[in-house]
Amino acid sequence: MATRGLNIDLQGCLDGDQGAWDAFVTASRPVLYAAIRRVIGPKPRHDVPDIEDLLQDAMMRLIRNDAHLLRSFDPSRASLVTFLTLVARSTTIDRLRRKTMPTTDTQDFDQAQEEEPPSPEIPSIPRELLTGRQQAVLHLLYDRDQTVAAASSILGITQQSVRSTRHKAIVRLRAHFASIEEGDTTSSDAVEQEGTGI
């Protein structure tokens, strides 16, 4: 397959003909070089990779995955020069974006994790504080991340009953932990006696 703009046997390249491949590399190099140079500018900069590296990236992109990109070239849509220019430009832009993206040193991250204060200890809840249904509802909603509808289906009760049971359990827990903070155990006893039927 001869191509517009460049005298290259592209089918020979794809079939593995070394002579055709050498001719392709020789003919495409100036096109790729010019496209890359237009993206990075005429003067070398310290933040831009070497142009030879960018050329190699563009060529690797063309032949990666059994030359998938090169095989996708359609001479009815564009000339080979246009195709190669687009590949070189996009490859260069991608590489420049990767180069300028901020990175975090993982060692700093590991040290930051080690320096985190330990999480507060979760106080234990006396088993007799909540009814069996309240425990089951809280377990489904918070430990197993079930929805109210799913919890109601699992327990065989209405969604309103699930919401009501959750509310009553939270009221009991708040009263219990408030009494612990105050050093008073009588309020948790009163809560236990108040609603044991749920």
C-alpha cells in the first residue's frame, strides 16, 4: 500500500519486511521530528524530555500491540504525513502532561500514616441495652450497609418499623453514652426499663 505524501510500502512494514520498515523509519522521522518540535518549541527546556525520547515514544506508540495504531491508518481519511503528525503531537502532549503532573513521595505518605494519632477506642455496648430487633436493625443498616427496604425485607417487617426501631435504638444509645460521660448509670437503667418491648 503506497501512501499519499510519503513513498512508503506500509503493507510491507506490517508484513515484517525489514527493508520496508527501514524505509518507513527513514521517511517518517522528519515528519515526527517536525511535529514534536512544534509542540515543545524551538529552544530546549529543562522541563521537556529529550526529543529523541519523544521520537521513540511516538514510534513505540505506532507499533505497540502488534502495530495496532499503524494498522488503523486509513489513506482515504488522511495522508500518512497528517496521520504521523497527529500521532507525534498527541504522544508528545501526553508525555508532557505526565511529566508535569504533581507526584507524592510514597515514603512521605508512609511516614504521615505512621504519625497519625490512634483512633479513639469504641466503647462497648451492653448486650441487654438494646432489644434483639434493635440489634438486628442496626447490624443490617450499619454493619452490612443495607438499605431500609432491604432490612425490612430480611426481617419481614415494614420499612416504617425499621425506621422506628432504628430511632428508638439510637435514643437508647445516646442516653446510655450520655450517662457514662456524666458518670451516672441510673439513666441507662431507666432507658432499659422504658422500652424493652421493641
